[in-house]
Amino acid sequence: MHIAWIGKKSPFCGNVTYGREVTNALLERGYQVSFLHFAQEEEFLGTRPDRPEFSLPFLYKSQVYTIPAPRSSRVLTQVLQDLRPDLVHASLTLSPLDFVLPEICADLGLPLVATFHPAFDRKPRNLTSGTSHLTYQIYAPFLANYDRVIIFSEIQREILAKLGVPEQRLAVIPNGVDVQKYAPGPQSIRGRWSAKCLFVYQGRISTEKNVESLLRAWKQAKLGPECQLVIVGDGPLKASLESFYPSSLGIDWWGYEPDEQQRVEILRAADVFVLPSLIEGLSLSLLEAMACGTACLATEAGADGEVLAGEAGVVLSTQGVTGQLRTLLPILRDHPEWLILLGRQARQRVLDHYSLAANIAKLELLYADAPYR
């Protein structure tokens, strides 16, 4: 089967990782994959020869949304006409092109699948989650025009069904992790830190990730020199937060880490992974930490609470994150045996429900039902 995949390759975000991991897995299973994305020519360097790429013109793109060029829909239509794929799979990029794609594919007689994974909270409790809820409200009428819409959790299914998306078009296929690559193992990098208890945050440093609440709690908890906090990632708030919370507070501002094996070793070395987000989809960083056997602490934002429920981790409310962390960080430091137990349960949860292989198998079954209309 020939899949035309429409997604993102840059800037780095969860959508980029999702597209890379799924298309690589499809290629390994014998699928033909063509990758269409908003790109300049230099972004084609380092591409796989068995996954041809096609450029869609754009005016602006960020980790959150994309503004296509006026001619992008015409270019997309021509590429799809030339490729004649069996199916189009769009990992939606929060772009106006998402709204016209169903009409383009209907005119060409192509089955169309979407993956819809904007971050969300169960209720619009603040400006950030309220904006996310508005995104769901705007997208729902258009998602109803897709043949199938892949989402990551039952909570998303409930939200979209209430907004009018036909339930028979919704398919829950969560993010998945390569459980062989992300697994307990060597952690020589731990020698970089002398701390007995290592806390790690890995992700964007932006408003919705709520990293400042973690930093405030860290400063207030005064955990002492035996504890270290490592912030892995970059984003618009990094410079300002780093100036207010310097390394003298026991914080290692690691920055963006492009090497995947290095990121794996950091997660293996961590005693606790902390994710204080206000909104989420289904955090791949959280699943990766869990797969590495690391004790995890995350808010209930998006599907993350669902992932950790039932003692696979510690779940926080998205309200009052600083106060909750200020209380919990010393408890976690003082109970290493609890951390070991949480880490084992976290990995088992991923093995049971969030392995990449199992979720690709679900995707193959969904593809096998095409054509849908």
C-alpha cells in the first residue's frame, strides 16, 4: 500500500517525532511512503532514499501552527495527482490547509485519515487551556469530513464526540514508544551529576508546559545539594527562566539535545521525571521516560493522567502545581524504594498499552478498511 503522509519535519515538536516514528515503522513493514511537508530545499538533507519527500510552500511555521502560501493547496493537489497513493494520512499541522484537505481528497477519490493531536485539558481552566479548547471547537466541524480521525485517548474521543464529530469516524490509537530503544540500561551519563536524587524535565520551555511552576517549587522546597534538577529542552521562555533560576540552585540547564541516544541515557539516569504541563495531548516524552523505567510525576493535562492512572505514576492537578510539587519533591527524595516501584509499574504500563509495535498494528488494521467512503 502506498501512503502519502502529510506532516511536519521541522521545527522539532511532538508532531515531528510522531511522523518520523510512524513512517519509519510503516517502511519497515513494507509500505511505500511519500512524505509531504512544509519545507525549504535545505530541509531535504538527510532524508531516507526509500521515503521521497515533497515540499509544500509556506509563509510561516512554528512548533504550534503553520501558515501555508496561497498556492499550497494547488501544489498539494498536483503532487497527489502525480503520486496516486492508495491513502492519504495527514498528521494535522494546525494549518488552514487542514480545512480544505478533505475536499481535495474527495475530488481525487482518495481515502483520507487524520491524526489530530493538539494539546488540551479536560476543562478550560485558564487562558492556555481555554485557547486549546477553542481549537477543538474550530476543528470539529472539519474533522467530521475526514474518513477517519486518529486520536490518542478516550478523553479526546469524548470531547470531539460532544463537539459533533461522528463517533464511528474516531479511532483511538495512542502514541507509541519503541520499547527496545527506550528501556532500562546503561547510564554512564549519571556521573556528570554528583546528586543522589536526579529530577529531569524534558520538553519545550513554553507557557503551556508550565516549567516555571516546577522551578518555583524547586526553589521553595530547598532540597539540598544531594538533589539535582536537569532541564532538557529549549523554547521561548528558556532565557528568562534561566536568569531567574540559575545553576546555583542545583539546576542544570541542559538545552536542546538532538541526539536521541543521549536523551535515552538522561531518562535512564533520572530518578524522577517531572511534567508540570497545563495542557497536553499525549506526551511522548512522558511515555519515553516511563519506558525507561523512571518514576514519573505529571499533571492530569490531556491524556497524561489517563496514562499514569492506577499507580503507574503520580498525577497532579493542573491547578496549584507549585504547591503540590513543593510538597511532593521532598517525599520522592526521601523514599527511593517508592521510586523503584513506580518505575517498574511505569514501564509495565507502556509495555501493556503504549508500545510502538502494538499501535502500528492497530494503524494497519485501520488502513486495511480503506476505501472508507
